[in-house]
Amino acid sequence: MACIDDLKVKIFADGADLKHIKALRDNPIIKGFTTNPTLMRAVGISDYERFSKDVIEIVDGAPLSLEVFADEFDEMESQARAIASWGANVFVKIPVTNTKGENSAALVKRLANHGVQVNVTAVFTLKQVQEICDALSPDVAANVSVFAGRVADTGIDPVPHMRDAVEIVSALPKTEVIWASPRELLNLFHADEAGCQIITVTQDILKKLPVIGKSLTDYSIETVKMFYDDAQSAGYSINTN
């Protein structure tokens, strides 16, 4: 039977809702937090810096990834250094390329050499993983966020793909692979199987955690009851005469 206690992979909550972040900070299952401009915009965040500093205070030292939003590498670097200065627990998300498809490895190298903890994000290919690893420092903590869920959307099995990514990153003792963009709760177990150190999980998946290990027989009956109750509440009828 599946059991969350058996998982070695760390669960990081992915979101931008301050209320949810506050609640999850007290949940021992949650080991860190991530967010991004898209999630922030979705909940109406208008002041990036104020929001980020509020989250830093809320998470109280837990690992937290905050993302740059510039497209030119010089501006990305300035943003990254500023963000990194906000807290020792902060990892700065750097996209693996800019919108022009230009590789960010040189920027990652400069930041790593400066001691900035980076989380290289929007990584899809194993070539990208290797290029980023070549830029990272073995002495500075870092994350490589491979978007396994989106890889799966293309029809590629993400488990062996992620296992290969973990193997590439294993040369860097302070760098951890993140299974990013999960699509379902089962991905926690996929990430664990692949050897990923971290998985980022959004609120819609986190709320399913209590279902892990649930009796399938009980789940079946509950589902049938849901259909029945909804039909009754809707007042549906069929003329059987």
C-alpha cells in the first residue's frame, strides 16, 4: 500500500496565496516553497518585492525559490543578486533560456561563482541539464527544475527521463533535482522512484494527500454515493412508465 512516510523525495509547496503558505508552513510534510510570476499574477499580486519579503518572513527559514522576470541577462543578474540578498534561505529562479532561446548557462555560472543559490527553471531536455550542471559550482547549493509534467504532456515517459537527469546532476553534491509541474498525486511516487530530491506540488494536488493509502473499496463506495447524492440534490427523474 502506498504510504507518504516511505517517500524520500521532499515536497515543496508551489503557489502564491499567502493564506495557504501560512497554513502549509506548519505542515511537517512541506519542506520548502516555490513560486513564480505566473502564479503571483493569478492571485492578483502587484508588488513583487513586498510579496516576496512577506513570504520570506512567513516561511521562517525554509527553502524558498523566487524567480527573476527580466529577459536580458544583465538585468536578470541584477534582479538575481537583489533577490538573493533578501534571505539566506532564498534560491533565485533563473530560466534555462530567455524568450529568444538564448542559453542562460553563462549567467548561472557567474551567479554560482558569486555564491548565489540558483534554481534553474523551465528545464526540459537532458542537454539543458548537462549545460546547467557544467555551469554550477560544486560548493554552492542549487536546484535544477525539470518540468517532468510538461515532458509527460508530450507523450514521453518522465520517469526514465528524470532518472537520467538525476544521474547527470549527481556529480554536484550540493545540487538537487526538482520534479516540476506534476500532474497528479502519483507523481510524488514517480519522483521518488526516479531519485529526485524534491517535487513541487500545487494546492490542488496537496489537498489530495489524505487519499494516499485509502482503501479502494471504500473509495469506490464513496464515489457511488457522490453520484447518488448529486442526482438527488439536482432533483433528476426519469419516466419509467
